[in-house]
Amino acid sequence: MKTTFSIFLTFFLLSNFLLGQQNDAELLKSKIEILYKNGEIKAINKVLKDDKPFEPEYILEKLNRNIQYSKKKNDQSTLGMTYLILGNFWHRQANKIKAFENYLQTETIARQINDQKLLANSLMNKSTLFDNSVEKINTLQEASEIFEAVKDSLNLIKVSMNIGAAYGVLYEAENRMMDSNYSVNEIAQFKKKSFQCYKKAEQINKHLKNTELEAFLYIYYGEWYKYEKDYENAISYFNKAKEILINLKNSKANTYCILKLAQIANEQTYYSQSLDLLKESEMLAEKYQFNDYLALIYDEYIKVYSSINDYKSALEFSKKHNLKNIELTEQSNNDKMQILELEKNITENKLQLNKYEANSKINKILIFSSLLIALFIGGISYLIIKNKKRKIDSIEKSQIITEIKLKNQQLEDELLKEKIKFSQEHLISFANQIQKIENFLDETKSKFKNIPGSREEINSLKMSFSELLNGQTQIKQINSLTSELNQDFFFYIRQNYPGISKGDEQLLAYIILNVSSKEISRILNISDKSIYIKRYRLRKKLNLENEETFDDFYQRIISNLN
């Protein structure tokens, strides 16, 4: 009874919280439309950059609109800031590749217009995507120096906390390793440096009094206490942070706090409390599409249900966890980010090459002008000396241009190798992921044979295994539709054809892949006649002409999107 009341109360409070967010969102949307009429894109960006209660589709649409407006007005400063906010948006959706692309765009623009503050922000945000803690710390140190130089206290607090967190991750990772690259004293220094960074951030914030940053500090302290199993202090700090974040409507950080409290409850064997907290965090993560947190939540569900011997529920969340990890792998490939970094370097080298070539043309003009001036004043001897110097300068610049061209060619060769490597490793990674799922299912299936229970329950589980195994072909086919282009295509379909259901999207995906109707009927386990009826209804919903094929429709939409 007590548990039931607790669950009801949790959902009641959460629903009221989300309803309040919805009302706030509508009010802010009205204000944004007024700002568009006045052309105040910077003001719109300020509204969108925070974790406001907007739908992800709405934020994405407005940010893309702001990019087009900034390009049209050639407003590089606003364009760079919009790319930064768009990177943060994709980061919240756990799409690391798109986040990385936008951070690189910001960094390139910031260097071109010499906007140091924008550059430091792009470095700080880009560093959060690095898996290597040392690389992350070095990038954050560079950003920290810039923030100190421009006296940006707010971002100096953020970057200090991020450096502290990176040292914490390094400390925890090296303690787990049997053969660490660091000595015991060096590892102990990581913890000391972490707390030094937090204390520095805390000291600066005493003057700034930013409540959101105060909440993040509580989270970082809570992480340390959780790691050291000081659960009382850990719970206290996470609850303090949670209270502030709810008031600030920071949904993602609030979801993270709830997840951490669920993990602590599980470690303390308070399984019922842990499940209540996981349900609360799952609702928020699904509403705002925090896919990285959903993967962590599913993993925690597996641990809790396994602890209470509810293997059926554990298996259900294991399926969700594996599928979500496949999706995140597509969006978070480190090799792809390295390719993007190489492409940025090539672009910058091309710009530098153009500058040298432009200077070379100017030098030629100067040489010719000097010759005319020398002839005019009759200083033949002076002309010869000057001309020789110009030729020497021209030769030196030609050598520099040649060296840059060679370096650029090397970068292009390296880029090609990285792309080949990425394609090969991507295929291997996906195949391994499918194999792991199949091995896990086979192993679990064999274990269930020895579990006492009714024959009906066991047969039901066997059917679930068979369906999941048969679904691997479907996963492989659907995976080819996760490119950026097809994501945009289906996003366009959802926006412009509200009558299209999830089943219609699935059928359309198979048709685009050129899967035959017979094969589709086998995959969906329905008759060929049903497939023809579904195709006919789908044509009606998409308003296709009699002569227009689905492929014609797909190519037309993709062309319009480009």
C-alpha cells in the first residue's frame, strides 16, 4: 500500500511539473515569434540555449532557421553562436557526431573572426565529447586560459568544474586498472587536483552566486561521495542539486540526479525505491529524448530486476539496452569525429594556402611597379638590386606554397585512410554488436531451460527469443536508414504528413531499401495481400500521383531538403 501511494505521488508531482513546463513553453514560443518579427536572432538564441521546456523538434527547427538567417545577413558572430547552441542541442540528444560537427563549425568561425570568448566556449564544449581524459584536460586548460584572459567568470567556473570531473574520471579509471601507467602518488594527485578545481569554482561562485552552477557543484561532490560509498553525503548532495534544478527547469541535469539516486538505492538494496526513481527518470528521458541517459537507465533496470530474480523484466530491458546502444554507437563514433577534425584542418590549410597565393600575386605586382618607377627615375642600378630581392622573396614564398601543398596532400591522404578505416571498423563493430546480442540470447535461453516454472511461461519466453533473433535482419536493414540524410527525410515526413503512423514509417523504410513486397510480408509476418493494401493506403496518405513511384517521391523530398 505504501509503495503504491509512493508511486502515485511521484507521478502526480511529475505530471504537475511537466504541465507547468508546457505552459511556460507556449509563453516562450509566443515571445520568440515576436523576436523573429524584429529580426532579433541573438535574443532568440539566448532563449533556446538554455534547457527550456521545448520539444526537440521545435528547437531544431528554430536553430536551423537562425543559421539560414545569419548566413543571409553574413553575420558571422551570430552564426558561430548558433552553431554552438545547435551542438549543445545534439549533445543533449546524445548524437556526438552532429554535436562535434557543430562545435567544429563554431571553432572555425571563432578563429576567423578572432572571437576569443566564442573560441573558448567551442573548445570547452567539444572537450566533453572526448573519451580520453588527458586530451580532455588539455583542451579544457586551453579554454580556461582564454576565459581568464577575457575575465569571463561564469565560464571559468564551468571549465574548472569540467577539469575537476575529468581528473575524477582519470582517478577512478586508474584505480580500477591492474597495471596503471601512473604511480600511486600520481593517482592520488588526480583526486587532489579534482577537488582543487571544485574549490576554485566554488570560490568564484561565492561572488557570482549562480544557483545552476551551485547545483552542478553539488552533483560533482555527490559523485565523489557515491564512488567512496559515503551514501548519506552522496544522497544529500544529489537532493540539494535536484531541488535547484527543478526550480530552474533543467530537465537533463535533473534526470541525471534522479538516476544517480536510483543507483545508490540499488547499491543499498532498496530495490522498490530504486525502481520508483528509475521510472521517474525514464519518463523525463523519453519526453526530452535524452538517449544516452535512457541507455544508462535501461542498464540500471537490468541490475535491479536481476537482483530481485525477475529475469523476465531483466530480459525485456536488456533488449531495449542493446538496441539503444546500437543507436548510440551510430551517433557517437570516435573515428568519424577524427575524420571531421582532419577535414577542418584541411579547410584551414586551404585558407592559408589562398592567403599565400594572394600575397604572391601582390608581390608580382609590386615587382612590376618597382620596375616602372626605377625606369622613370633613371635608377637602373637600383632597379637591378631591388628586382633581385623581389625574385628571392618570390622564390621563398613559392617554396612555402609548395610545402603547404605537400602538407595538404598528406592530410588528404590521411583523411582518405581514416575514411576507409572508419568504414571497415564501423561494419566490424556493428557485426560484433549483433553477434554479442545473439550470444547473450543463446546463453540466456539455455539458462531458462533450468528455471522452474509453468510450461506456458517458458514457451512464451522461447517465442520472445525467437522473435528477437529473427529481428536481427530487420535491425541490419533499418540501420542503413540512420544516415543524416534519411533522418532529415523522416523528420520531414513527420512534420508534413501527420497521418503517417509508425507502421507506415516502417513500411516506407523497407520500400526505400528496395525490399520486395514478399520479403516485407515475411518480416512483418502478414500476408502479401495485406502488404499491397498497406502500400495503397500509404500512397494515399503521401498524396502520390498515379505515375509517381515511392522512389520518385523519396528523391523529390531529398532534393528539396538539399
